[in-house]
Amino acid sequence: SSSLRSEVLSHFSFDSLRDCTYFDDISDGAIFSLIKNLEPYLAVAGEKLSVIGEPCYDLYVFQKGSVRTKDATGAIANVAEGDMIGHLATQAKSHKEGLPTHSLEINFISANFSKSKNGNPYVIVKNGRYRCRSLIKSTRNWMETIDMKVKVENADNSHKTELIVKEWRKRQNHVVVGYGEIIVTESSLGDVMVCPIHDDRGRNVGTIELRAKLCRLSASDALTSHEMTSTALSFSHLYRLPISADKELRKYLDLSRRSNFVERIPQVWEGTEVEKDSTDAAVDWDLSIETEGLGLSNNV
């Protein structure tokens, strides 16, 4: 049924749309209206979902699979499940948070988790609303480096990064193992640090051993565009939202904010003259209707 379909789409995509900076200016009810326009989409390996310098007519909610982004300088990152893909999403982020000023390099050395027993762990690295993820690991020795471009605004040039450890399970939802955070400054020498990971009750569930460095972007590495090229590396499941559906919704939202109710009514009264009041004065509700020839009296 349509109601069941909406419930399923809402379960898997509402949080992604609500957290997307592009939709910050619309209500939860408007988000639910957009969800009705979502379509399941299967991307094949090598398919490009967005390309730098080319129009992007859809937004995508990434569910499962493997999708990688590349920015204008060639930096790559793995897209985290639940993230939005499309130029409108990245444009809204850059307008709100600004373009990156620094490069953050995190080298994951090893990890030890007491609760990760039913699947293989991985880490989502979160900086503001920008996220990427590590590869899925089957051993304690990770030896993986993640590079991200971040916006640093603190006077002491320090930057806080959140780490979300999740557990990959085949044919099941990925389970959150725990959370941690690191603070890196420009003066950090890349020494080994141990980041404790706690679950949502504050209990320690493991540690990650890593190195982190923060450097100001050089002129050649600085971004001048928010756009990214997003490519599926394998069969990937997404939900697709046509931008035309968003434009249609915003058109009606704009009409609903107009003070004069006549301007919000579709022009279907052909031949009927309605006096429009462009001021904030009360609207004349005593509208005269032409009834000549219909055998009706105006005095009803």
C-alpha cells in the first residue's frame, strides 16, 4: 500500500534528508512530502551519480554498497551510509560552513572493540556535516589513512573530529558500536594517540590507536568549488529524489507564505473579476459572481 511504502521510505531516509543542510529551511512535514517522491535506485559499478562541472538533476540518499567521491583537487573519500549525494547538497554545506581551510590526515593504526563480535567494524569520520568512512576491517591492524579537507575557525587553530564506530553485518542494518572524538592542532606532530570509544550509555567499549595531523591548505590544494564527482564502485542501493519534485514543493511553500489569499488560488475562475488587495488590509470576502443567464439570484 502507499502508506506502507511511505513508512518504509521514511524509516530509511527521513534522518538523511532532515540532516541535509539544503533542507534546513523547510519543516518536517515538508520533508515527509518529499519522501513520497523518492524512488529506489540501484547504481552499477562505474556509474557516476554526480560529475564536477555537469548538471546534476537528482539528489541521492546512499543506503548500501560502495560510493567514492573526488573533489576538484583529486582528493577522494568513501561515502558513509545515509549521506546525501548531489551538487545541491554539497553547495548548501559549503554556503553554510564555508570552504575548507585545512587538511586533516588521520592514520588508523589498530583498534580493539569488546562489543564488535558479530560483524566487522569500520569508522565514520565526522567533521561538522561532512562525513566519510574507513574501509570495513576484519582484523585489529587497520593501517588506513583518511584525508579530509576541513574548516578550522578556532583562534588556537584546533579542530575537533568525531569518530563513530559501526559494525557491518551482511543483510542487516549496521549497528553503532560507540563514539569517540579527537582534537588536533596545527602544532600536532602526528604522535600516536589512543582514542577511547564509549557506547550511548557512556561505557567504554574499546579503543582506536591513531595518528592525526592538521595542516593549512596550500594554494594548489584549496577548493574553489563545492562540486564533487561521485562514482559507484560496486552495486549500490540508493533512494533518488528528482530535483523537479523539490522545486515544485518550494513553489507551493512560497505561495503559502503570501498574505493575500487570492494570489494563492490557482487561476481557474476565468471571466470572474476578483479585486486583489496588495496591502495588509482585510480582504473583501463579498465577491460578486456573475450569474446572468443562469436564472439565479445573487441574494441566496
